[in-house]
Amino acid sequence: MRDFIIHEPDNIGGACSLLLEFGTQARIIAGGTDLLVDLKQHNIEISHLVSLAKIGGLKSITTIGDEIRIGALVSLNEVAESLTVKKRLRALCKAAASMASKQIRNQGTIGGNIASAVPSADLPPALLAAGAHVIITSGESERKVPMSNFFYGPRKTVLAVGEILTQVVIPSIGKKTAIIYKKFKLRGANALAVASVATRITVAGNLIKEGRIVLGAVAPVPMIAELASEMLAGQIPSHNLFFRVAEAAAAEAKPISDIRGSREYRKELIQVLTKQSLDEAFKRATGGGD
Amino acid sequence: MYRLITLNVNGDLRTVAVKPNTTLLDVIRDKLDLTGTKKGCGLGVCGACTVLVDGETMSSCLLLAANMEGKCITTIEGLEEKGKLSAVQKSFIHSGAIQCGYCTPGMVMSAKALIDKSPNPTEAVIKEALGGNLCRCTGYVKILDAVKNWKTYSELDEPEMKEYDLEDYKVVGKSLPRYDARDKVTGRAKYTADIVLPKMLHGKILHSTIPHGRIIRIDTSRAEALPGVKAVIIGKDVPDRQYGVSPPRYDEYVLAKDNVRYVGDEVAAVAAIDEETAERALELIEVEYEELPAVFDVYKAMEEGAPLLHERYPNNINTSVDHHFGDVDRGFQEADYIKEESFTGNFTQQAPLEPHASIGDWQDGLLILHSATQVPHYVHYMLANVFDMPLGKIKVIRPTVGGGFGGKAETTPLDLISCVLSKKTGCPVKMVYSRKEMFLHNRGRHKQYIKMKLGVKRNGEITAFESKIFLDGGAYTSFGIVTVYYAGSMIPTLYKIPNYKYTGRRVMTNKPACGAFRGHGSPQPRFAFECLLNMICDELSLNPVEVRRINSMEADYHTCNDLDIRSCRYKETLLQAVEESGFSEKYGQLNDGHGIGLASGGFVSGAGYTIYRGQVQQHSQKPREPFQKKSIFPHANAIIKISEDGTQAVLFIGAADIGQGSDTILPMIAAEALGLPADRVRIRSEDSDISPIDLGAYSSRITLMGGNAVKRAAEDVLAKLFPVAARLMNCSPEELKASDGFIFSDKDDTKSMEWAEAARKYFNDNSSLIGTGWYKPPEGLGGDYKGATVGTSPAYSFSTAICELNVDISTGKVDVKKFWDYHDCGTPVNPMSVHGQVEGAVVMTTGEALMEDMVYNDRGELVNPNLHEYLLMTIKDTPEIFSGIVDSYEEEGPYGAKEVGEGATVPILGAVAHAIKDATGVWITDLPITPEKILKALKENY
Ligand SMILES: Cc1cc2nc3c(=O)[nH]c(=O)nc-3n(C[C@H](O)[C@H](O)[C@H](O)COP(=O)(O)OP(=O)(O)OC[C@H]3O[C@@H](n4cnc5c(N)ncnc54)[C@H](O)[C@@H]3O)c2cc1C
Ligand code: FES
Ligand code: FES
């Protein structure tokens, strides 16, 4: 690793002004599990790191009404094991638990997973499905950005120089709604998603009121399969419907070929995972399932 | 920009000066000298660097030390209390969960964190907690056992000795924990990278960034000017002699003299005050290349006009083998059924958890090399040749080694470059490969392109077999000349094959060289053969067990390629594995997506001939000698010295324990032969000044060859001791026996005395009690044709593996459920170690079957030079494994023992492929059998 200077401000304002001061020469470090890998391999070159470790208030999971607020520095394992999260958005716990290894989950943070904007990242799909938003601060002011508007390319986000993601806010999921996360990986641990799907279904009576299908690792950013999602609204659930929706989701996916899987294979996986997640989500939304 | 920080490590406050970019791992190891915590990847994937931070496991290679103030850090050294091991540590020792020990500290930390929170974890919970800790040796089976049953194991005062049914022996046949397990579980064991010598510098290599080219100009001036840099060397600074493995094909220079031939080739090297400075300096070296056309494909490389890698290998053909035994044309005429099929292997790598490391220390008139090697003697020999100096002026030290699997079976660039840099600077120079460099250097398995044709009678009896194999060898020979012979020679050792034709070509391409990897050359051809045999069984509706039975190898058989099989219990491995697994009831009967598969294998117990010809002397001193069909010098040599008070024996033998356990097996054999309890023999195997030559850990040779040398050394001790004891007891030496610490008369019950007492007496009257022993393979092994030496061995092992698995038909994902393996290893000297080797081999090779694959792009660059994308199986992927040992005795082996280490890998690929066929109906003939390939095949077939 190249030499750099590490700053450990004890308040957000301090952190933001350091980031502003050093501009592209600076990076935030949270858990460092993504950043240090990049620095060690010389994928990025910077001369300042701004550590969030000493800033209070970023490490807790709180609820306000039915809304959950997760501080950016909450570790992946804390997300995976949080009863609060489990009760309201189990898919997020499952996604967190599916990641990396125990060690990396103890180090890595939810903020880092989102801000690093890696297309295969595991938390964003479930968060997008839940309609979550993030809170971003520049020290002076705060803004609220829906997760669906946060990413705009691999490793590219709306975060401007001097901005910090402080919280992830998950709204009330509502009744008769279930969210399921499915990930396909090539080995049991320390494996990134080859493809992943987060599916949300709300039922009303014997109809699907609305649904949302979010795809991971098959596009430059975690993407909502809009057409497939729309196909669900107002429909009577059936094997046939879910099958067609899964096909549509696969058609919408825009994967690339890489070492983990070819474009074609990823599309097939999307179809399989979408179908599975729809089946499970429907079962759970109607009160069955685990 | 150093700053002082105070860390709480193992309860002590330690103040150290660190730079902001220093990782916690580097501080723990380099500043606090707590070298128990290991580095296996540096990128958060292997878990070797696991420590506890406020009670939670973390990868210290991805933590900045500067961020750690105020946290409580626990390392492996913090688990012992006043010399008493913690419960988990004891459990790891007693359950046999430790082999090379490189993963052990990290594993133990993960286990400790888990048990502290949940003392009775389920298997699923354990696997989750240990998922981030890779182990290349154990197959995780005993690690899982250690954590699951930690209470039971830790409460044992004496480790449990699961006795094997060998009544004749006191020590042989006992499942003793490894002699070095305690050092490994406490972090005390020193691996090469853990060693610090006074004035030591750190070296790094500049690797070629292009696949093929001529070096036009190298400018090192900016690198040399960098403060902290002590030496920069390039091709002109290294000897003009080439080196390699096999003398006729030495084709590498210590640093490239003119051409570079793959991305990763060694171009220049730097020694500096620390690794970071050395790395900086590399960036300041300017190299100008004239890029030459490169070739990456085996078939293209052989075409007329293809870019040529070496003048001396026309058409890029490095080695050609054309063997014909019997008459295949006649054999195929006699066949009722003939099947032909093509298979493709994969590039896989040994990936020992410990990366290669060396410390060169060139003192006045004496060269000392510390090296993480499997073959200290061959490294010794190579240093003598390259530097043109007598062996006696060189000393090779092999510290604890963290796994090898063949990757450490040859002299590495680190071994040689560290010495050159040391000579130039006058300081010891340590060099350690990063994980990426491990992949760049490679020497992994050759990718084999295999075409096979098998003819059988209606009942499945083999009449003829033909095999044509092209091996992608990469840019240099390495072990390749041997590999291409092994790819042919091992086939007729398992079944009786009357007519056999083998055409082998090792081809050079602009990729890193391939070398020897566990099972050397034979796993992929064996995979192909077993698949082909199973395909024929399918097509002729024959029972795969029955067909193997009727073709089965037998004891005292001379194969068509002139190999002499002595003991052979192949049939028993087959029938017992079938019985234990319920194969016959399950095969073809399981539900869709579930399958069971069977394959067999076997291997040599030590190569019949040495790698270089002639006597032990420097290459430059002697003309090349013609080949003689006998061993010129003993392959294994041992000395046993008895302590002056007679209570302890110390065994000296230069056999390399690389995790396979020879430092335990050899003292056990010594103890048995001396008639002493196991704990009264220690071993010194690490230093060429102290211990006589053993050729090392390759070709699965140490138990048989080293064991025989040790046994003879012990017999030599007794031959000297018995006359003294006889005098003391008033009887004749001939009637004496030694066992369990006593010497007694066979004839008279009243005549008995303590072994130590007799030995003490011996010293007082005669000075040191020392015995020596040696072993040479029998004379005349093998045929008289070219290449007949490869595959010769004093003895052969046999095994059968059965695999049961599920395939998710929708994604192609394979979930391996269970393995049954029976091995004919002769007498198991230490059954726990035998099972450990089998379990490790099953998991390693199942990984090769399903997920391991080095992928190159069209510039010859490796796409996945890291453990995140080159996939080793984790504990979460590991099946349940049943390992059985058949009753067997090998006359040529010590107490009847032969091999298990390499042979255990050989049947696995075929068993996995067969099970996948049984589960899905499709054969996948190119490795690895990824989910994607399975799904594609399913779509094409249905
Ligand atoms: C072995 C291994 C396995 C992995 N497996 C997985 C996996 O299975 N799935 C997966 O999704 N990821 C995986 N990762 C990636 C990584 O661990 C996770 O993405 C993790 O959540 C990153 O969090 P961090 O706190 O470590 O981020 P850091 O490395 O600290 O930061 C990552 C990036 O985000 C920025 N950043 C961090 N926090 C903030 C903030 N609050 N505001 C603004 N910017 C911020 C940083 O500047 C940096 O650019 C793996 C990593 C490793 C090393
Ligand atoms: S060295 Fe840290 S995880 Fe491999
Ligand atoms: S014992 Fe686990 S890597 Fe060797």
C-alpha cells in the first residue's frame, strides 16, 4: 500500500471539511474491507483517508415507528443478527449473512457496502425492494436519496465530494407484503453473487396488489426490472404468471460475461432466482412460509 | 510519517511507531514479533491472519493499525495461560486437526470466538463461523470434529489413541497426534517468513508485464537512488548457468538474460530495508521490451510458423513420448466394443496456504539458505550448480513448511535470487511471494488435452487402450518432462491392460510454467480413463464394479510397461468402498438430481530413480553419466543418536515435513524399531548440516524410503546396544528384544532391564551411541525403453472413491454430500494421519473437479490471481467423508507401509464426474465441471 495520511475526525462536520479540502485525493474509510483491497492492489491512488471510526451516532440501529434507521457504520454481522431488522426486513439479514465470511462481516459496514457501489453488492437489492433511502450529509446540510436513485454506474454514486452517507432508512414494509432475497454463488463462503434477485410482493385478497423485482450483479447498478415488476400488479398469482415474470426479468437483465459466469448463464440464473423468490414471497405474503 | 500508537495486545499495552498504511497484521508480526498470526493472501480471503478484536474475529490484513487504538486485540499467542493450552487448542491437537499448521492459528481464533459465545455449536453454525478460514491440507473434517467435540477432546489428558488392529506393534498403528502440533497450535512454530536474521533485508522481483519479448534496455538508476534500496540486479548480474528440474532440460536463468516468455517472468530484483521500499523501487525500474508474437494455445503452438519460445524445442514441443506396449491393433481387433472420447483438464494450482519464502544469507565462504521447500536436497544441489560451489559450502535450512503439494518441489526464483542479493549486499535477504506472485510463478497442474480409446470384450475385459495427450506446459520445462511420462505410465498400474499405446506431447506456450502437483500428471488421465470405463459400462449395461473387478490389478504382477507391482489390495478397496457406501443399491436408483459415482486410482510409493543422474556432487565437476538401472546413492539416510543418559533418542534425517506429517511418522518408526515409547524419540530434519540427505517430499516417498532408512538406523543402534545389555544381564545378544523402553531376553523371563540404563552404560564405556541407516530402491526397476524410469517404484498404492451428491437441475449447482474412500496404503503407521491425508485429498480434488480453474485472457494474463476468484473449497462446501484402510502389507515398506499422500487424489475427479452423470444423465468431460457447464449440457440434451 502507498503511504497516506489518516485523519480521524470526531464529528461529521470535521469529516466533511477534510473530504472537501482534499477532494479526489481523499477517501472515506469505514470497515476498509473494500477500500484496503483496492489500495493494496493499486486500483486507486489517494493520499488521505478520512476514518469515520471516532464519529459517534453512526453505529446504531434504531426504530422510529415502523421505520428502521441503520447507521452507516453498523457492521454486516450486526445487520445479519439484528432482531429489529429481522422482524421487519428479514431479507436484508439474509443478504448480509450470505456475504463474505464472519471476519469480513465483522469489519465491513452497511454504509461501505452501499457506497462502494459494486454491481454484485448484496445489500442494495433488498434495500431497493424495500423502498429504502439513504441520508447523505455534507456537514452543512442533509439530503435524502432513494436507493433507487443512488447508483449510476459501477462504483459510481450520487455522493458528491465532501458528502457522507450517514444512515439507511427502511420505511415500514406494510402488511401482506414480503421481501425475499436470493443469491447464486459458486462456493459456500467468500463468494460474490453471480446473480441475485430481491423480490417484493404485496397481496390484497387473492390478487397481487403490487410487486417489485430488483436484480443484482447483472447490470452496471442494482436494477429494478420495471417491466417484470409491472406484470405483477393486479394479477392473480399463478405458477404461469410467475414463470412469465421471471422470463421478463431475465430479458431485462443486462449482464456481462466475466470469470464468475457468462452473460447467458446469468440471465438463466435471474430467471430461476426470480421464479423462486416470487414463489416464496407470495407464500410469505399470504401468511405461509417460514 | 510515523506515529506512536498504543495497542492492547493479549492484555499487554504495547506502544509502537506505525505508518498510517501499516496493517494490524504487519504490526503484530513485524513490530511485536507475534508471528503466530499468518499471512496467506493479504486480501481478506484466507483467514490465516484472523485475530480477535474486542472478542470478534477479524482479518488483520484488512485493518489499519492506526485505527486500532483502544481495542482489545487477541492473537493466537494470547490463548495459552502460563504454558497451559486453552481447551480449543488442546482439541485441535487431539483430534488431528493440524497438518501443516499454517491455517491453524486463524482457525483456532475463529473457533475460540465461536465457542466463547455458543459452547455447543451445531455443525451448520461451526461451518458458518469457520467459512472464512481456508485450509488446504485437512479437508476440514477433523477441524469440524475438533470444534464440535472440543470439550471431549480437551478433557483428554493423554490424547486418545484410537488403536489400529496391529497387535504386533507398540507404536506403529497408533493414531498419535503430530509431534509438532503443540508448536503449531500456539503460534510458536517458525515458518520461513516468520524468521528474522540480524541485518536482514527484504527482496522483491520485477515481473514481466508482457507474454513474450526481448529485453532491449533496463534502467535501474532511479530505483538505485531510492533511499533504503541496497541492491538492484538484472540478468547480467546473475550466473550464466541455466537451472530447472531435470538436467537435460535446464532452461531458466535466475533472471531473464534476453527474452521474457510469460507475464510474470523474472526481469529484475531489488533488496531494500523493507518490503514496501523494495516494491517502490520496482516501480522505478524502466524496462523497454521489443514485444514478440506470443502463443497461448497448445495446438496453435505446434503449427508451422508459430512463435517459438525456445530455439531448442522445435515446434514448441518440449518433450515427446511415443510408447507402445503389446500390440494395440491386435488388441482392438480382439475387442467386442471400442469407445473413443476426448477430455480436457484444467489449470489448477497447489495454492498451499503458506506462500513460497526464502532467506538467502551469503556469508564468507558459506551460503545459508532458509527455504519453504519440499526438497531441501534438490535445492541444495541446484544452488551448488548455479553458483558453482561445493555442496559442502552450502547449508539449506527448511523451517516449518505450510503445505507444498508439489509447488515447493523445485528450486524457486526466491531461493536463487535471495542468494544473489545477499552476496551483493552482504546481508541476509528475505523474499516472500505475495499470493498474486504465487499464481504468476505457478508450477501448478498441466492442463491436459486427452483423447482416449478403449477396447473391451463383451464382459468388459480390457483388450487394448490408446491414449493421446497434449499437455499445456507454459513457458519453461519445470517438472514437465516427468509429468508427460507420468500421464502415461500410471494407467496400466490399476487394471491389467495387455496392449497399450501412449502418445504424449508437452507443448510450450507463453504462460507460467506448469509443474508437479499432487498425483503428478496422473489425476487428469485417470479421470479420463475412469469416465471412459464408466461410459462403456453404461453403454453395454455392465456393472462398473464388476468390470473393475475382472480387470483388477493383482499382487506380483508385471505390467505391460514393465512396472513391478508387489503388494496390491486394489480389489479390496473397490469392494469395501462399494459395500460401505451402498453403491450397488444406489447407483442408477437415486431420484433425479441425486447421484452416486465411483472411480479408482493408485500411485507410486516413491520414485525408483533420483531426479539427477550420478553421484551427489556438483554438476560442473562431472561429465554426464550414462544411465544405470540402479540407485547410485541412497535416497534416504538417517542417523539416530541416543542421549548420553540413555533416555532419549534423536533422529536425524533430512526428510521434509511440509504438513503431511513425516516428522511424526519417522520418529514413530524409530520408536517402534528401537523399542522405545513414542515420546522418547525426537526428530531433527530441518538442517542439511545436521541431518543426512533424504530426497524430500515428492512422489509420495518418505514413509517408505525414509521409514526404511530410519528402521535400519534403529537396528544399527540395537546391534551396538545389545552386546552391552547382554553382558549386564548375562545372556547372549541374540536372544535380546527391545520394546516399550525395556530390553529383555526372549528365552528367560527374569532377564530384563531398562533400555535407558543399558544405553547410559553404553555411553560411559564406549562414548556416543549412534546408529546409521539408509535406503536404496531395489536394483533393476523398470523397463529398458526411453522414459522407463518414470513410474517405477518399490511399491504401489491403490484406492477407490465413491461420491454421492445432489445437482440443482435449475442452476447446475453441485452439492457434494458424502465421500467414501478406501485406500491400500500398506500398514498405516499412523491411521489418523492416513485419514487426514485422504480427507485433504478428497476436498482438494473435489475442488479441482468443480471450481478450481486458472483463467488466462488473450494477452496471457491470469484473470484470477487471487483466492477470491481462484476458488478453493471452504468448510461450507465440504462433504462428509468416510475414509477406510484395507488390510495390506508391503514387504518393501517399513513395517509393511506404503503411500497415501498423493495417491488419495487420483480417483476423486472421476468419482465426482460419474456422480454428476448419475444425477443428471450428462457427462461433462472438461474440467472443472461448473454449474454453468452442467446447465448447458442439460439444455442441449433435453
Ligand atoms: C473477502 C471479501 C469478501 C467479500 N464478500 C462480499 C460479498 O459477498 N458481498 C458483498 O456485497 N461484498 C463483499 N465484499 C465487499 C465488502 O466487504 C463489503 O462491500 C463491505 O460492506 C464494505 O464495507 P466497508 O465498511 O468495509 O467499506 P470500506 O472499504 O470502508 O469502503 C468502501 C467504499 O465506500 C466508501 N464509504 C464507506 N463508508 C462510507 C460512508 N458512510 N459514506 C460515503 N462513502 C463511504 C469508501 O470511501 C470506499 O470507497 C467482500 C470483501 C472481501 C474482502
Ligand atoms: S491474510 Fe488476511 S485473510 Fe488472508
Ligand atoms: S493444516 Fe490447514 S492449511 Fe495446512
